[in-house]
Amino acid sequence: MVADGSADAIQLVGVIGAGQMGNGIAHVAALSGLDVVLTDLRPEALAQALATIGKNLDRQVQKGAVTESDRTAALGRITTASETRALGQCDIVIEAATEREEIKTAILKDLVPHLKPDAIIATNTSSISITRLAAVTDRPHRVIGMHFMNPVPVMKLVEVIRGIATDDATFGAVQALATRMGKTTAVAEDYPAFIVNRVLIPMINEAAYALMEGVGSVSAIDTAMKLGTNQPMGPLELGDFIGLDTCLAIMRVLQDGMGDSKYRPCPLLVKYVEAGWLGRKTKRGFYDYAEAVPRPTR
Ligand SMILES: CC(=O)CC(=O)SCCNC(=O)CCNC(=O)[C@H](O)C(C)(C)COP(=O)(O)OP(=O)(O)OC[C@H]1O[C@@H](n2cnc3c(N)ncnc32)[C@H](O)[C@@H]1OP(=O)(O)O
Ligand SMILES: NC(=O)C1=CN([C@@H]2O[C@H](COP(=O)(O)OP(=O)(O)OC[C@H]3O[C@@H](n4cnc5c(N)ncnc54)[C@H](OP(=O)(O)O)[C@@H]3O)[C@@H](O)[C@H]2O)C=CC1
């Protein structure tokens, strides 16, 4: 029962998509004492996600942030599955698959027949309209944006985005869940890319323009922004970290949704994605990750 909006009302969390965000969400949820069912189409993605979660928990144990017994308990609370029906008993399902609207709508349509009547559907989309995603479900009032930041175990923010039909009980339950997971929430309205990515991704896109136009090299641009504006990563390094496919997808949502040419994706960014140079996850983006120390490519 989740209708009262209390943190304790949610006990079983489903996560769809076992990529970098899905594994981070599963990690933090399990560490908060929640039971987790993590699904992905590919069994190899699930095995890789469990290995990553184990490694990141080890890192937290070494730092003294997590005890060995909490690590073991957290891993024991995560089960994996390839079939959607495994999510049937979840109180909330958090969709964290690839940032493409047709993928997300197909997932949601496949999901709803399996769910309990009052289960919440949250999406970790970085940019896509919550209202539009909710409209393909049987329960737009129970659909909400729950936008975690990468890396999920480290970053403190969750953006919460209501669709036009999202009800107060759903909003309250998700705010409480984020708090239980140790996160601080910021509420954003349902406009393209919400708050964080409305500001951040155009900056990364502009850094790609600066690179394309020869304003600076990869190292110069990242050093300038790191030391000049006190950001932990330069914009090109951060683009590689997020995934250049995801950055481009967000720019396209901004361009389509806002209809303003200031959001045009940088042609160099487009070319990198077309080449399959997606950043860290493919070992090549603005940097080459083949060696232990990433090497700038331009
Ligand atoms: C695209 C979207 O839709 C929205 C987004 O997410 S936008 C992206 C938002 N994220 C950012 O902007 C990240 C910017 N980068 C950073 O904050 C930092 O570079 C970073 C936290 C990623 C790494 O920091 P770092 O100092 O270079 O590395 P490192 O020392 O290894 O890590 C810092 C801490 O995080 C921990 N950590 C890093 N990655 C971790 C992970 N995946 N799991 C668990 N812990 C992790 C480390 O153990 C370390 O912990 P302590 O502070 O307790 O020592
Ligand atoms: N990267 C980031 O910094 C952030 C990303 N996000 C958002 O989180 C979501 C996931 O991003 P991220 O984790 O980076 O992406 P990844 O590419 O790392 O992971 C996406 C995962 O979803 C899987 N997938 C694709 N289609 C389906 C499907 N139909 N059913 C189940 N799983 C599927 C992919 O499998 P396969 O590899 O086989 O395609 C992959 O394992 C996106 O919406 C993104 O915008 C939000 C905050 C930050």
C-alpha cells in the first residue's frame, strides 16, 4: 500500500534497465533497506550490473562509509530478472532504460498489465515529457519523474517532476522515498530536460562547439572549466561520463520541445555518436579510455 505517501509504505522497488543509472539506483535502494528487482533485456547486462554494484559497495566499505554486513545485506536484497512479470509485486517501478522515447513508451506499455493497481511508475528520464510518458499508461496519476544524478551512490540530488496528472499521494510517496534513499529533492516542472539538464547539457554542447571551432583543445577546455569555475570534471570529461548518446538525445529533446535554434546539437557531438564513440561506456569519446589514464583525443 503506497497511497499514504509515507516512506515505509514502499518496500519492493523495481528498476528497469541495468545500465549505469539502473545499477546505481538498485545499489542505493538496497542499501536503504529496500528490496529490489532489477530487470534488463540482456542477462549479460544484469550480471555486469551486479558486478558493478559489488565493486562500488567494496569501495564504500574500504572508505568506512558502509559496513561489511550492510554490504552483504544490500547485495542479498537485489534480485535480477529478464521478464517484465517479475515486477508484478513492486510498490514502485523506476524505469531507467536508454533515453529514447519509443523505448520508454514500449517499456511502459509492456509493464502496466503486470502491475498491482496502485503501483507507482517513476521514470529516470533525463529530458522526456513525464506527461507524454504517463499518457501511454493506464494510470497517469501514478506516474512521476524521479531523476537521479550520476553516480547515484555519490550524488545527493533527485529531481522530482510531476506530469500534468500526477496526484499528491504519488508526489508525496516519491519525495519520501528519495529522502529514505538519503537524497535531497528539487521539484522541477515538466518542461524539456527539467532543471539540471536544461542548464548542464547546453554547456556540454557548447564545449563541443568550442572544440569543433578550435577555441581550445580537449585538455584546455576541461582545464579552463575545472580550474576556472571549480567544477569537479570539465564539460567534455563530464559528457563522456554521462554518455555522449544521452547528451545528444537530451539536446534533441530540448531542440524539439523548445523550438529554439540555440539548442541545436553540435555537429561534432553528432559525429561522435554516429561513430559509436559514446564516452567511457565505449572506451572512446572526447577522451580515449584504453589506458589507465584517459588520453585527450584532440
Ligand atoms: C545527465 C543527467 O541526466 C543528470 C546527471 O547525472 S548530470 C551528471 C551529474 N554528475 C556530476 O556532475 C559528477 C561530477 N563529478 C564528480 O562529482 C566527481 O568527479 C566524482 C564524484 C564522479 C568522482 O570524484 P573524484 O574525486 O574524482 O573521484 P573519487 O575520489 O574516486 O570519488 C569521490 C568519492 O565518490 C565515491 N565514488 C565515486 N564513484 C562512486 C560510485 N560509483 N559508487 C560509490 N561511490 C563512488 C568515492 O569512493 C569517493 O568517496 P569519498 O569522498 O568518501 O572518498
Ligand atoms: N548517464 C547519466 O549520467 C544519466 C542518465 N539518466 C537517464 O537514465 C536512463 C538510463 O541511462 P544510462 O544508465 O546512462 O544508460 P545506459 O546506456 O548505461 O543503460 C541503459 C540500459 O537500458 C537497457 N535497455 C534498453 N532497452 C531496454 C528495454 N526495452 N528494457 C530493459 N532495458 C533496456 C540497455 O540495454 P542495451 O545495452 O542492451 O541497449 C542498457 O542496459 C536514461 O533515461 C538517461 O537519460 C539520468 C541521469 C543521469
